[in-house]
Amino acid sequence: MADLTSVERMMRVLRQEEPDRVPHFEWLVDPKVREALCPGCKTHNEFAVRMGHDVILASPDFKKEQIGPKRWRNEWNVVLEYGLELHGVEVESPIKTVADLERYTPPDPHAPGRYASIEKAVEAFKGDKAIGVHLNDVFSIPRYLMGMENLFVAIIKDPELVQALVHLSVEINLEMAKEVAAREVDFVWTGDDYAGNNGPLMSPKHFRELFYPGLLRVMGGFKALGLPIIKHTDGKLWPIIDMIIDSGIDCLDPIDPQAGMDIAEVKAKYGDRIAVKGNVDCADTMTFGTPEDVIAETKEALRKGMPGGGFILSSSNSIHSGVKPENYMAMLQTLEEYGSYPITW
């Protein structure tokens, strides 16, 4: 097979087809790892280009202001505290009651400059790298706006408030999806995590009643705009996986091995409907193991994921600050050696 461009490779995989080789990208690569492997790389996308990733990532632009040594308030009126990792953790949220929600004004999805970073990525990489844009679906925004603990209490005591927050999330993200589709991005991905290592964060019954209707609406809206969807959620998904697949996603990520999710089993059950992305263990193997451990686990992920196509190799979440740079490099080198089609090893 002739060499494909990165965008051609990714689009084939998202159609559950076999490309020339297995594509690769990561949602996040910690700056310390970037600097160790690619000195002088200032941004995630500069690193992605120089390391041969198949995807350039972008997001809508939301303003934030610093209000403390490690704390920032964003346009959603959520205060985030930042530690060692690139992602902050919400420590103050604006909504506790229905009255709070009635007074709340979310960010304008059509605000000037909201899509400047996406426009820059499209101008630089359209037709070469696949351009993926981060939006949300039904869980992260309610969690930000209430805080995790308050949201879980509301699931039991105030389900109508939860449904209203899910509706808000769906409406805003569908409006943003219209904007990004008009800018000709290649796919969207949603990072709303629904589960931990022991199972979903709420009962399957509550997920079906409170979140699943909105999930169907938002994923259906993305697809109606011609946007393929990669759905990210960690954790043990088996109790709710059918609802996630039935929502219309094109790819599931990262098939979390720490939670007992077997990528071969997921592919066997759903590989005719979705692509799969993952799943070299970044919590244990890539953090505490040796390059030899990573090589063995990468080969196993390739063995399980490659047959028939529809597979993207990546870590089981991200290249966080604890990942050893030499271990990430071992994964990339193994992919280069063994990740081509037709499979001969």
C-alpha cells in the first residue's frame, strides 16, 4: 500500500478500515517529557509534528485570570487549582441549586476569538495532519459547574438539576460543533470520564436516565455535522459500554487496562461498529517499568488491535509527568518497527 498522509490514515481508521500503518497520537504530553525527547519544543503540537504524530489537537479558546499562586478562574466561573500536571482541578464551582443555575450565564459559544487556535491549526495543517478538536458531551461541564461531590449528591436528591446541567452542556457543545465544523476540522473528541477502576461513577440506571438521553443528542448532533467522534473515558466501562457505543461514536479510547478493560475483547464485540484507541499502560508500565516492559506491552497492544484495521496506538491515558521519556520512546520505536500493514509478524 502506498504511504498515506496522516489525515488519510486517521480517516480510514475511524471508518474501521485498514491503513498503511497504525496511527499514533496522545491527548497530552507533559512538558518535561517533551523537553527530554524534543529539546526546544514549546507546545504540544510542535512536539507532535517533530515526533511524527498523526494528529494536531486544538480547542476553543476560553479566557482565564489568575486569582492565586496556583489558582485560576475561567470563563465558566470555575476556579481551578494547578499542581504537577497540566490539567487543573476544580476547587470552586458556581452552581449548587436550581436558583444558581437560573442566575448563571455560560460563556458565549460564538464569542469573537473563540476559535482562533482552531483556525490557526487548520491553516497550518489541513490536508496533512488530522485536526482534532476537544469538545465535551454530558458529564464534564456539569461536574465543573457543581463540583464532583455536589453533582453526585444531586444525582440522588435533585435529578432535575442534573438534567438541566446536561441540557446546558449539550446545547453549548452543539453550538461550538457548528463553529468547528464550519472551519473544516477532521474530528472531535470528548474527554468526559464516566468511570473509575471499579466501575462507572454513577449507577447504570442513573447514567441511562440522566446522562444517556443527552449523550444521544450531542453525539447525534456531531455526526449530523459530518464530524467523526473519538470518545475518551477511562475506567471500567462494561456496565455502560453499550450505551456509549449506541450513542454513535466512531472510536473508543483508551480501553483502560488498569480497570480490567481488554482491548481484544472490546474489539471482538464492537470492532464492526467502532475503532479502538489505546492502550499501553501509562499508570504502571510506562511510569515504573523498563523500556523492555514497554516494548512487550506495545507489541501486545498491536497484536490485539491491528487485525482488520480500526486501531490507533497510544498510551492508556496520556504521557503525564510520571512517564519516563525513554519508555515513551520505546513505545514509538516499537510502533515504527511492528505497526505497518500488511501484518507480517
